[in-house]
Amino acid sequence: MRVKSKKSVFSMARILCFIFGHRFRVSREVTSYIKEYQCSCCRAEVTVNDEGRLTSLTSQLKEINETLAELHQKKQHSSSAA
């Protein structure tokens, strides 16, 4: 019975987000202009796409953000060393 109640709470969070909108918070800053966000209510994850709009964070986009973060760190490290 408890599993059923946990599932209904999860569904209630999704319903609240559907009605009132998500409450996104920055979960990770990839670069100064690309960030990953997570809804504090339903845990939905989004990121900024190439047009500057929010889009669902897929595994492919997560991998792209990882690579971009590595390149950004290398660039920051090399510019601070010079």
C-alpha cells in the first residue's frame, strides 16, 4: 500500500507542475551561458539548446554538455596559465 501512496505523490507533483508551471533551479553550470536546470517539484531536467531555449535534457544532450564543460575547463586553465 505504501508504494501506491508514493506513486500518487509523484503524480501529484507532476500535476502541480502541469497546472502551475515548473520551478526550475540551476543544477549545473556547464559554462557561463549554458546551464542545466532541474524542477524542484517534479525533478524534470532541462538545458539550454543552441537557440537559447529550454529543452528536455536527453542522454545525448547530457553527453554534449559534459564534453563542452571539459573543453571550457581546458580553455580556462590554459588562459589562466598564460
